[in-house]
Amino acid sequence: MTSPIKESPPASPTPAQRSVAEFLPSDQYSQYLLSSKTEMFAVCRGLADHVSQISMIFNEGRDMVLTSLISWGDNGLVFDFGASSEMNRKALKAEKVFCTAQLDRVEIQFILRSLSAIEADGRPAFHAPLPDSILRLQRREYFRLITPIAMPLKCRIPLATENGSGAAIDVSVVDISLGGVCLAGLPMDLALDTDSELPGCSIVLPDSGSIVTALRLRWQVETVTRSGIRAKRAGFEFANLPQAKTTLIQRYIIKTERDRKARESGRV
């Protein structure tokens, strides 16, 4: 049995905690970090038993390998090789590999260092030392990225019309997370009820790809611009978003946060 997670975060995160949560802009997630072997092995067992798809992201979010966990223990973790030989070679050369997966609708994140190639059950595999800690993040605790003004995101929402034509509207994405989005500029005559779904909505993520998904309404409010134009702002949950698309969002968040920190530090 795993030990319970503390409800309140420590006063300051340890270096190991910072290594896992460094892609996040604050330390508020430190209470969700698991650092004991008992807790981490429990997560590893779940990932292996469910054959969960794990995204290995490296080279500052530019490259990725899709894999699964084969085994775990005191000597480290063993993962399947990905489908691309080129990406496998790049992963082996990466100094740091950010891993993300979902287990029972809970986001799992950890960082691996020094991947090496081994043979497991007669096939090539990755080996990595145990991570310092594992972040187990409930959906309601997902970090929400405020989209940059300089590179705004748009969500295209298809509309049903009486004559069956393919009409659509484009609205602004205020923030985005692995769990959903907040949209602004929705027309007042767009009928929305709690838990209603908007199918086939699409968002293009710069340098990451595009996602198409149904959006399930969670809340809505009426807004008025300075010029007196009334509109709606609403929060939506992604409905059955595939893991591959979740990975695209994660890559976009990591890259956007990295660019923001670079600008703030004067590196760009």
C-alpha cells in the first residue's frame, strides 16, 4: 500500500522536486510529487499493467518517442523502443527526457536522464536510472497556460445549419490545459447548456500540431467589451481526447513556458 500524499505542500521544494516540476511556472504542485520508491513503484506497476502509452519528449519539445514501460526496480526502468529508429537514436543522446502518461485519468509526469540501449526479452529497449520523483496530477489540478498575446490561439467551432452547410466560427482561446480550454468571444445566440458538447472543434498549436475534439461545457458567463459588444466566455472540458493529442498540448505548454522564461531572463 502506498503512503498517503500530504495535503499541504512543503515550505520550499527540494532540488529533486524542482527537477520534475521545472516545466511548471510555480511550486504549487509539490504536494503531488512522489519520491519514495514504494510510491513510485506503485505508479510504475499501474503503467505496466495497463500498458499505458508513455510519451518521451526531448530536445526542448522538438522530438518525441511513444513507448511503454516493460519493467522497473532498484536498478532503474526499462521501456520499449519506439517505432522510429531515428527518434530512438536521438532519445539515447538526449541529456534529459520528459515523460508524460495517463493512468486512470490521472496525469503522470517524470524526468529521465542518461537513457541507454539494452536488450529485454530478445528485443531492443531503453534503460534509465530511477527518476528522482514522479508527479501524479489529478485532472482538476492541471496547470492552465494563459495563451500568449503575441501568438494567440483560435478555436474553430463547426455550427449546425438548417441547410446542412459547413458553417463555422473562430473564437479566442484564453487558456489551455491537458483537461480543457477557456474560450472567449462566443456569440450570444450560441445555445449552450451545462454538459452539452460541441463536436469537431479544432485548435492549431504553433510548432506542435493541431487537435480536433469535442468540447464539453463546464461553465459560462456573459461579458461586455469596452465598445459595448456582448459575448460569452466559457470553460470546456476535452471529451475523450486521445493520448497522442494530449501529448501535443503538453509539448505546446512546455515550449511556450520555455520561451516565456527565456524572454524574462533576457536570453532572447
